Amino acid sequence: MDRYRTVRFPVAPDRLEEAEELLWSLGAAAVTLTDAGDQPLHEPGPGETPMWNASILEALIPEGLSTERVSAALAGQRLLDAGGQAEFDEVPERDWVRAWMDRYEPMRFGESIWVCPSHREPDPDWPVVVRLDPGLAFGTGTHPTTALCLEWLDGLDLDGVDVVDYGCGSGILAVAAALKGARRVVAIDHDPQALEATLDNAQRNGVVARIEAVLPEDAPVGMASVVIANILAGPLVELADAIAARVAPGGRLALSGILAEQADGVLDAYRKHLRPIGDAARKGWVRLDFERLA
């Protein structure tokens, strides 16, 4: 059995995604968050994904990954406060991946979409259930940018439509769209590991026949009625012409991965192509919604 150690450090709410992504890239087997203070989280309402104001990020990393390398990587991306240090602990030999997964509970987004780990049996009354385990790939719905996109998808009628998902990551949005009835989903990412994770999760959810996971240069030409791009503000602006061109007449577009202070710049890049129709915000992150007139 593989041996592991833990690394833990405080992380600001707006750096959670970056910190998680770094740890996955270093070979973490699991990543989780705990409360850094004593802030209770109550049962969330529809579409809510509560998060503590201050969190401790803890990761399960292989014993062979040196503490020096992890500390240097965290410091290099300025994820540690000035003078701060990450804490490392050895852990007993046991199935820690499974133990950590057992801490992951189902989450609801909007009225109908649930993200449920494999160790939990979904309620038969849950309309749309995405089976997704932590540790398989980054992007399990806990970050505000993903949550905002899931809530947007929840409000759409996707029966028989084509969908494009830019920056598919774990495939959570592509799988959710397919489970809601999308005819075909083109999932695009520059990371081959993300494409593999997307297809694995599509297979796990029984929708792999309707999801095509491709690199940007291999993406098929054509428009879709629904387009999602959950990446970062810089790439969203750079790709504005290409992404907007994907939206079919009468189609809808959601952009996420945008900090509040970046929203106006992204909006300006797209409004020359499409009509803005709304936005949503959570914990400093913004989703922008557009449509192409028929």
C-alpha cells in the first residue's frame, strides 16, 4: 500500500482554486478544506455552496514527494502568507484516499443538479445526479466558479441541444449537461489529463457516447445552442472571437472564472459579438451571461 503524508496551510477564499490546482499537479491523492476558525455552516438552500471565511487546505501527498519541493512550490505562487510555513505530518499506513473521500458529501446546485460521491447512494428523488469523486481531477463543484456554471445549466432546457464546454477540467459541466439531456457535448481543454478525467467521469455517469473530449486544436468546427467557458479572465478575453463564434443564433453563453474587478473588461470583449442578458456573483467571482439574437 502506498504511504502518504499530509500538508496543511491557511488559504484565502480567492486563492482556493489556484492552491488546489497546484497540489493536484504535484501529485496529491486528495485535497480537502476545513474551517480555520469556528464558523458554522448551516444546511444550504437551493443553489447555495457555503464556504468558510477562512479555510485550512489539507492535502494527502505521496511520502516520496519532498516537503522542500512542496514548500517551494507554494512559496513560488505566493500561496503562503509572508513568513508562513506549511505544516507536514506523517500518517499511519491505511487507505487514506478512501477515508478522505468518505468526508465528501453530496451537493445540490439549483433545483435539480446534485453532485454525489460514489460512496453515497443518491436519493431517488434527486432529478440529476453527477457521480464524481474528489481526487480524480480538479473541479468537483466546491469552487464558486464551477457552482455558478452548474446553477446556470440547471436553469436551462438542454433536451436535444448541442453544448460546448471550454476548460472542461474534470468534466463536471459536460457530464451535467449530458445528464440533463444534451444531444452532444464537445468538451475542450488544453490539458490531456483533463480530457482523460472528463471521459472517465462521462463513462462513470453513462454518458460517454455523447461527450467528445478534445484539445483546442482538435475541436470540431460548428456552433452550439449552449456554450460554457469556465477558465480565467485573461484567456476569456484572448479567446473572445473564437468562443463567441461558437454560439448559434438564439444560443446562450456563460462565462465564468472571472474576479469581480475583471468583469467589465470581459464584458467589453464579448458585447460586440453577443447581447449581455445577466450575471451572477459569489464570493468575489462573477458569471456573465449572453445570448446571440436569432
